Amino acid sequence: MLLAFSVAPSGQPARLDPAADSPAGAGAASADASVHDAVAAAVKVVRDSGLPNHTDSMFTTIEGEWDEVFAVVKKATEAVGRFGSRVSLVIKADIRPGYSGELTAKVERLETAIADAG
């Protein structure tokens, strides 16, 4: 399974417990409305998972089995939740039983088709 997702916070972050490892208000969006710190937290979760993945400017794609992929998405969403009172999550999946290595193989097939057409 390939799963592409985009996750972003909105609203003000909840006040954190003083005993927590981050100060209250940590992770608020910057003056230019960038959410890069929140996205970085999500991408770190994905990379730490050990699953094959790719991040571009709009989505992070993960490859693996259903349960392991969705566990990572849940954990990444929870990481972003610290940065706002609300989280937006967009998911697109390619569920193709019996295939693996598609994170790169699909792109390789595309590049071959372009080269053959040219």
C-alpha cells in the first residue's frame, strides 16, 4: 500500500502541562502562517518509523501494510495536534495487494514511458 497524506494544525495550541517538555504556546504558527514546525514533527514520526517514505512540498508518502501505515499516520497526526486546537488530515491511498517497492517503481515506470514517447 502507498499512502500519501498531508497534515496541518489550525487554531491556537492548547496550554501544555508545566511538567511537559515544551512551554505553553510552543509550536504556534509563525507570523507568515507557516506550519513547518508542525509538519517537521509529523515527518520525523514517519522517518523514525523505518517505512519507505518520500516527502515533497505538499504530501508525505509512506509504503507498507495497512495497519503499520495507518499507525504511523495516527502517530504523526497526534504529533501535529500539539501545535493547534484542531488538525486537518488529507489521505490518498493506492491499495495494490502483492506489490511492494512501488514508492520508486511507479516513478521509474513513468520516466521510462516518457523517455520511450520522446
